[in-house]
Amino acid sequence: VTRPRVVVIGAGFGGLRVARGLRRAPVDVLLLDAANYHLFQPLLYQVATAGLAPTDIAYPVRGALRRITNAGFRLGTVTGADLDRKVVTTAEGTEVAFDFLVVAAGARTATFGVPGADEHARGLKTLEDALRLRSHLLLRFEEAAADPGLVGEGALTTVVVGGGPTGVELAGALRELHRVLAKDFPGLPVDQARVVLVELAPHVLAPFHERLRRHAVRQLEARGVELRLGRSVAKVTPGGVVLDDGSEVVAQTVVWAAGVQAAELAAQLGFERGPGGRIVVDERLAVPGRDDVWVIGDIAAARDEQGQLLPQVAPVAMQGGLHVAAEIASQVAGTPRNAPFRYRDKGTMATIGRRAAVAQLPPGLRFRGTLGWLMWLGLHLVMLIGYRNRASVLLNWAYNYLTWERGGRLITYQGEAQDEPPDGRGPGLPPSP
Amino acid sequence: VTRPRVVVIGAGFGGLRVARGLRRAPVDVLLLDAANYHLFQPLLYQVATAGLAPTDIAYPVRGALRRITNAGFRLGTVTGADLDRKVVTTAEGTEVAFDFLVVAAGARTATFGVPGADEHARGLKTLEDALRLRSHLLLRFEEAAADPGLVGEGALTTVVVGGGPTGVELAGALRELHRVLAKDFPGLPVDQARVVLVELAPHVLAPFHERLRRHAVRQLEARGVELRLGRSVAKVTPGGVVLDDGSEVVAQTVVWAAGVQAAELAAQLGFERGPGGRIVVDERLAVPGRDDVWVIGDIAAARDEQGQLLPQVAPVAMQGGLHVAAEIASQVAGTPRNAPFRYRDKGTMATIGRRAAVAQLPPGLRFRGTLGWLMWLGLHLVMLIGYRNRASVLLNWAYNYLTWERGGRLITYQGEAQDEPPDGRGPGLPPSP
């Protein structure tokens, strides 16, 4: 007796939940991912700013599946699918057969055609992005230490494009890193190090209540983040950015946190696509007209009952994963549910730095400051996979908080150190749609 | 009033001790290193086998110098020196002037002209070596999981060349990693994973007493390490190694732990060189005929009172660093000591794995088994720099010991995953002298 095979593309928040949701179903689950680890993306910016180590926020997929006896993993990059033959194809040239397919391949940075952004800005979506950014930032300080004239060329300046949670958290963390680097580089005018946050809207943290947004702005300003609200980036150059009002910010580091688009795979699968290149799904999260292909998380253009696109955040992916697991299990059992996916918003949070965060829960509860920060810390600790990772993150956070230090100030990315063009520009982003 | 400037090339065990030894002397110390971190090399093999994270064993040089107010750091690769003008030159094209120069640039892997070793074997001297090896090992398992035929081609086999402490510790750690991977890869015959240790001498761990060597051999064999004692490697191929008796070991991973030579800089400085390319020094550790150029650690051909070359181990470098600091301080004070360097052997240790280590102290004290292992753990914890690193290593060791797991099983080296030739060969070693 062969059991139906569920192939899940992507071992992120959504993909892992599909495997967990099917752990007692009479199916075999195979997760495919181009990385052999699940990445806890919400803390990626702390790796980039030397506060956490890669092993703190990455967990081997095979380890996460240990106790799910009907789930396996294969390392590989899926490049397409043949839906008639029911196989997916990989970049390695192999075919993987499926009875049910769940597409959970996530999102990547989108630069919306802004001139120079693909070439000179850097994204923050992968562990490599974070390690490259960390090495890049530290190298700029080392170069300026050897040649102080580089300070005037923006060696110590970072422009963060985008005032959503990622941009705000990164900007706050960069200012805390500057405090540490001021001790590392006593001969450098680190007080001239700048973080400039550019946001098109007149406020930061769009999903939050106005009082929390104002709190975030005050906290960012208190930490020395320069806000350019209501401004957009007209152009990114090797030496900085030009804003829509013609003003220029000289900076050797530009991080693009202003938008995401569906992973490349969305275009390769041949399904209808919606905003941001996301795959259109029906209310069950299935590809319209099919009962065997499902799409969850950042790569899905799922909508709520009012027809609004669901946000590209971890809880949507996780709930979507469990929903799809239940749908597939019901089909395998011969009693299809065909239930619509109902996303339950359990609230949202963002941190600006030490004892500063904003959190809002659906019934209108709002938290900020130290209490919000403690909630943020606790939630993220609980969401990490594995006791070792949790203990290690807790250790590093305690160290960071008590000593005002950052343990990860290592220039380790050989490619960054040796192969990067001397103009300090980024490694290039994938082309925008 | 300008103070004499002491330039130290290398921020390893020796270089850091020079800075510490001169912290109260009326000099300015400048450390130069191609990496921005001090690397605790004795635990490098644990990063390669996923037991520790890079941030556990690497410490930012600038952090290590925080409290030494007369010492600074510059990132750079020294490529030569002009002794008449008293400057060193860097790969970045800058010149750094010195009044005193301390060469502490360490050692690199030596393959002694064995055919194929430079191309197909990999060293284990840098953090990149360790991360590459980790990714390489894990990738071979992933590939074999997708194509079990690769097991017969040595995908799960590692040959460790060299039965000194590095080779023995690596071989033991690899076998412990195999136990973890057996749980990760339930579909793979991980019981066919092999570690073959090749050693020219009829025993392992040459510097140790015969009873400890025998203990190490028993422990290695109990852990399933296959010993090829009294054998040398005649040739390394893309598919394995050929031994001097004509026998072949099919293996997709070959680690060269059979020898070191002086860092490349030794040849670039133009001084007389001795065995292994090491710079000849007088009994004070100065370059013969000079009072301003000193050489310490692995790159120095220092000798004891009997004319025997001192071993290339951390304690020699550390004691040499303090000795040279005292010599320079005495010269600056106008009362040159001109004292000979006397290395005090405080003992030596090596671990084979869980509750198995050997340790011998000079008065003839010998320890092994659990007691030796606890001594090994304690000593290495104490020698690490920084409380955060110590706490993190202790956390990881406790986790590894209690759970029989390894938290660092991440394939993170992009270059390894994407650029490596499909024959599984190594990244190439520097040419042998």
C-alpha cells in the first residue's frame, strides 16, 4: 500500500506547519528547500547587527522533522512543475512526484524598478544577506579607521529604505551597534555615524495604531535615527541615495527594506499571479480549479472575507499551513472539508531597541516601552525552534543588555571582504518584476 | 613627545600577548591582522563538526584590546617590510611605520608535495576552512540522501591525514557527528559512514607518553575510527586517497592535518628561514643581528637549550609574546635585558570525544578518560577570551553532551554549495614550499 505523497516547497513557517499538521495523517510528507535549515527571519536583523549568531536563529530542517515520522526532507531548489504528470523539477535536474503539492516558497526583496536599487542596495531576507551586511558594515568602519577621509564619503552612514517593522527594527539595532563600535574605534568620529530611515508614508509602522507609531518615532529619534518621512528614494548610486525632493544622502550602505515580492518560483510554476507576483488562490488556499495544489504564506495572494490581501507575515503562513494540512488530511480520508481559510489576527509587534517596543493585540490592547519590549522578547523566544537556540538567544540578549556589547562583530564573509567592488556597493538584488 | 611604535603582525595567541605585555610600557602598539578577530584555533574542529558556532571561538581583536589603552588594531594583510625605512607594506597598498616589529603571523597547512593534496584535500586552519568543511560534509550527506549510489563513491567517508592532536580530535568529533546524522538521515545507511585516520608513525599523538597513545588508539577504535598507522598518503585524488602500500580509500572528503608550515609572510620578509619555512631567530627570539625585529609563535624557528625546535603550539606563542614584550620594554627603558627565551612546558592535552581525553603534565603526571576530559574542558573554557564566548561554549557543550546533538548543522557556505566542482574536491590549499 503506497500512501499519498505530499510535497511541500519551502521549510519556512508555513511549510513546517504543513508537516506538523499532517503528522498523524496516512500520507508521506517531503519538504524541499534550497537551504538545509529553517530560518527565523524576524530576528535576521540581529544577525546583521552582530547581536546574534546564525546558529541562534537557524535550525536544521531535519532536526525539526525528527519526531514527525512520516515527513522527510530533501535539499534542492525547485524550478518548476509539470501538473499533468504531477512532478516538480529541481535545479539539480531531478524530478519529484507528488499527489498533493503545497507551495510555500516565501518572498524576496522587491525594489519596484527604482534606478540603481538592484545594483547598489542590499536586501535582508536570507542568512547570507545578514552575514554579508554585517561584514560590509564592519569593513566600512575598518576602512575609515585606516583612512578617516572615508567618513565624509559615507563610510559610517547607512540608509534604511522602508519604515515597516523590518526597517524600524534594523534602524534601531544599527544605532545600538554604533554605540559598541564607538568603543571599538576610539580614533574614529563614530558620533558622525548615521542611520537615515526613508519612508514614503508620513509615519512609520503602518499596521500599528497612531499612538504606537508616534511612540516608535520618538524612540527612533531619541536613538539618533534620522527620519525622512513622506519621502521616497528616487535613485540609489554607488555613493548613496537621492530622494524624491532632490536631496542626497551620502552613504556606503543602503539596505532595502521597502517591499517584498513573491519568490521567483511563483513565476516559474505558470499559475495566475496577483499583486507582488503572488500566486492567486481560492478561499481554501488552493490554486483555482485544483484540489491537489495549495499555496500558503508570503507567496500566496490570499484574501480575507472583505477581499483584502492578507499581510506577508509569519502568522498568516503558519495558520495557512495548518489549514492546508487539515484540507489535505480530509481529502485523504475521503471526507473533503473544502473549508475557507480564516486568518485570525493575534496581534503584531515591533521593537526599536533596548526597552522599547510596540505591540497591539486585536481587542484594542496596546503596549509600548519596557512592557512591550518584554512581551516582544518573550514571544520571540517562545517562537524559536529548539531549546538550544532559545537558551543561546537568551544568553546573547542578556549579554547585549547587560554589557551594551555585541559578540558577533566578525568579518567572516570572505566574498564580501575580497570580491566586493571597492565602491562599497551591494551584491545586487534579484530583478524586480 | 612621540612614543616608540611597536607593530605586531598577527592577532593570534602570540600577538595578543605582546600587546598585553606592553600595556604599561611607554610605547604605542599596533596589531595588524587579515581578520578582525582572534581565532581560538584549538576548537576549530568543533566548528567544522557542527558542535560550536564561529562566534563561540572567535573574538573581535578590537574587543580584546579595549582595556589596553596604548594598543590599536588595523585590518590588513602584510605582504612585506622595508627594514631600512622601518615600514611594513600591506596588500591594501599602505605603509605602516614601526620602531619595533614583532612577526607573529602563524602557520598554514603544509602538504609536503604529496601529489593531489593541494588540489583535493582541505586544511583546517581558518574559520573559513571550518565552515567550508562543515558545509561540505553535510552536503555530501544530502546528496547521498537524494542518490544513495553515492554512498559507494565515498560520500559518507572522510579521510583524516595526520594523527597529531588535530587529526585525532577531528576524527573523534566526526564519529560523534555521524551519530547525530544517523538520526537526521533515517533513509541513509549512515552505519556505512567512515572516518579513516592515516598516520605515518606506528602510533598517534606523538608528543604523548606511550600509555596515553594506546588509550587514544583504544578510544578511537571504540568510536569506529579506522586507523591506518605506519602508513602515508601517496596520492590524493578527486575520489579519495591512495596509500603507500597501494591500497585505496574511496572518500569524498580528505582533511589534511599532517603538517604545518610558516605563513606565507615568512618568505616575503626576506629573513633566513629554517625548517618548515620558519624564520630563524636568536635565543632572544630576535632576528639575528637586529634589536628591533622579533619573531614569535608558529612562524619562528625558535629552539630550546638543547637546540631542539620548539613545537608550534599556543603556549610557545603566548610565552614568546610575553618574553618579547619584556625585551622591548627593557630596551625602551634604556636597560636592555637581552635575556634568552626559556619555554616552560606546562603540559599537553588532546580529546578524542565524550569523556575521553589524554593529558600529561611535566612532572610525569598523566590523566586520561573522564578525568582527562574534564581537565581538557576546563582548560579550554578558561583559555577562551570573553565571558560571553565561555558561557556560549559551555551551553553548547552541555547541550551536545546531554542530548547527543549538534546545533550547528547548517550548510551556510554559499561558495561551497554553489561554486564547488561536482567532484567534491576541496577548495585548494596554498602551495607547499
